[in-house]
Amino acid sequence: MKVMDSFRIVWRNLWRMKLRTALTSVGVMIGTAAIVAMMALSLGLKESAVKSLENFGNLTEMDVDALRWYEENGEWIDVPEDKVKKLNMQAVQDLKKIPGIQAVMPIKELREQAKLKVGRREGYVQLIGVDVNESAAYRKNDVEKGSYLTGAPQEIVVAFDVSRELRDIEKEKREERRRKAGAGRHEMSQMPPPDIGGGDALTFNLVDRAGTLILSREYRIDDEPKYEKKELRVKVVGQLKKSEERNASAAVYVPINVVKELNEWVTRSRGDEVEEGASRRSRDKAKKDTFEFDRITVKVESREKVESVVKALKENGFEVYSPARELETINNFFFVIQMVLGGIAAISLLVATIGIVNTMIMSILERTKEIGIMKVIGATVLNIRWLFLMESGFIGLIGGLAGLGMAWGAVELVNYFGASGGLLDSLNMGYGGGGDPEAEPTKLAVIPSWLALFAIGFSFVIGVLAGIFPAIRASRLSALQAIRSE
């Protein structure tokens, strides 16, 4: 029997008992729709929770530090000091070997606050030293204006909000004097302070402009405090894109050697500079010591690999400081939810499977003579089983397609009423776009392509499995007894 002939026979038999086929498929349709709708709801809520978590930071970027304690059997255990990882270049190389990590950026911060002065504007900034070679692949795509660091000591790259942090102090003082002098005039008294409420600070461009980094330190001579100032001429070569990280809003990035030298200058006292002979030996010894970073930031290739990377980092003796640490808890919670909802919906699919078995057995009783004739004219046992398995499989497939369409309609209704009723906002999950108006809106339920294909394939397999017993029973019928039956 040819394959196309068998398909024509199957279609003819299903069409001949179309009412029974439709009623049997309804059970599969309801079961498939219930499973898909329940899974779509849990997947949508999970996606909303993850997007809401992204508001606290980029999940693919995380700060890495040495693991100093861990939890075991409900107790916190300190890691021995000799086992604590050192945040040096060896740690950078170890992090690069972890699968899923795209880039590694070691960071050293200035221990004192620095002031950046560009033209007449000045303001305090956070000076962050980065390894230019390691951070190039990490930060190049984040540059909005200009270019990234090349390694020259006078080059700096500023964060997006630095231009808004710098203020024209002299202008503010003049405006303040004018307001005091004209306090009796209404229009002057209503004048807003400069650089507040979206003034010219919003259009102030720092890129390709020269500036000065100003540092100060305190030292003592004969217990009398003295102050010294150090100025470093720099050029702003680039500006980063806007970031959701609040702690990096006023960051200025420089080569890591610059920060290292400035830290040595800040911490070195006047006495150390005077006593050259005694201090040179200690400085030479310090240079031989292994240089350690304050922290290391890593970038993961994709959000799907974040959980495995976090697990690998902990296994290698590192601690992770990122919202990504909560991903494992979210995934485990929604996995349980999916299993519970899927199990409840699978009960209706089990009932539908019993219905398919009953329909196929009734079909055997009605077509006993037809089965006997097919055997007499040469149909094999495999041909008979194939026909009945295909019939039951197509009943499941028809129900699966109808159930998928029913589930899609239900999901669209849930998303429509959820958006119009403000349910996402009330659950604090409606801000997954991170303030981007072009971002895709968050949905309560989603049907990914893999779930749709799984539903169709699973309903077909359920139909085939339900037809195994009727197919075996039909193939075992005696040809002569089948022909004689009425």
C-alpha cells in the first residue's frame, strides 16, 4: 500500500464519521488549549518578572568580587584567608575561561573624590581606572559620542550624566548677587536658578574638549594639617550612552595606571617624600607586590546564559553582586508554577485520550468487514496498524490545531484586558522596557514558537499513543471471521 493511498483512506474514513471525529477532537482541543494557555500565562509572568528585575541593572553585566563566606546547611562559613581569590590579572584570565563570559573589565577606583573642570564648568566626579585592552571590547559599543580610550594617560571617557553634573560656579555666584541686589523686583525674584530645570547644561558637550582633573590631599607636619593640590591636564575623547546604573552616573574612566599613580600620591605623606632614602626601598618593594583591583565587571553573552555563568563564578571562588543572582530563584519558582498549571491542564488531555481510544474501538467494530476485505486483497498487519494509528494521530492533530487557536485567542484577551485594566502596573511588572518608548510592551501571557510547535506535536503523539491498542486489536482480526461478520 502506497503512503498517499493510506492518507486518502484515512481522510475518507475521518470525513465519513466527521461528527464523531469533531466531537472526539473537541476533547483534545480543550486539553491542548488549557495546557498552552496555562504555560503561556506562567511564561508571560516570568518574562515580566525578569524585565522588572532589569530595572535594577543590566542582567548581562555583573560585578565580581572574591568569595569570603558561603552558606552550608543553614550556616555561614568563612573562607580561609589563604583560599580567598585575589582580584589580580590571574583572576582576569580565570574569568575569561568561564563559558558564556563575553568580556572582562577590571576596575580600580580613586580613593579620594576628584573634581573635573572643563572651561568654566566644574563638578565632582568618580574617577574609575580601567584596563584599556581588557575593557575595549566591553565598552566600545557603549560609546555615544567620540571614541574610547586608546591608553594615553591624558585621555578620559565620561559617563552620560557628567555634563549635567558640571556647573558654572562663577555664573551661579553672579546670578545670586543679581537676585540679592534686585530682591525688590518681582521678575528677578521669580528667576529660576541657573542650570536647573533643563537649562544649557542639557546641551553642554564635553567631547573633544580639554579639561583638568583636580585632586587634593591632607598631610601633617609637626601635627599641623597641611593641604596640597594636584592638577592633571586631560582631554575628553568620548561620552558613554545613558545607563540605568545610578552609581556610575558621574563616572569618569581613565587608564588604570593613572588611578594607580594618583592613589599612591593621595596616600603618600609629605614625610615619605622628604625621606627619599628610606622610602625608596619600600616603594620598590610595593612595586613587586601583586597589584589588585577593587572589583572586576564581566559581561555575559546573553541573558539565557546568566544563570549558568553565576553558578560557574561561585564554583570558581567568586561572589556576584548583580540582580542576576535572583534569576535562579525566579526560574525555580516559575518552573514549579508551570509544572502545577501544566499538570492540572493535562488531566483534561488524559480524558481526551480515553475518548480517542473509545472512538477508535467503535470504528473497529463498525469496519470489521472492511478490515477483512483489506486483508484478503493483500493488506499486511503493518498496513492495518498504520491506517488506525494515522487516524487516531490525525484526530489528535486536528484537536491540537484547534486548541492552539483557542489558546491564542484566550491569550490575546488576557493581554488586552490586562493592559487596559492596568494589571501589569498594579503588579509592578509593567516597566520592563526600562523607559524605552520603542521597547516591546510587556504582556501577561506569551506563546513562544517552541510552545506552539510543542503543542501541535504533543497532540499528534497523544493521538498516536491512544491508537496503539485499537490498531493492534484491528490487525489481529481474522480475515474470514471479519468478512462473515455483519
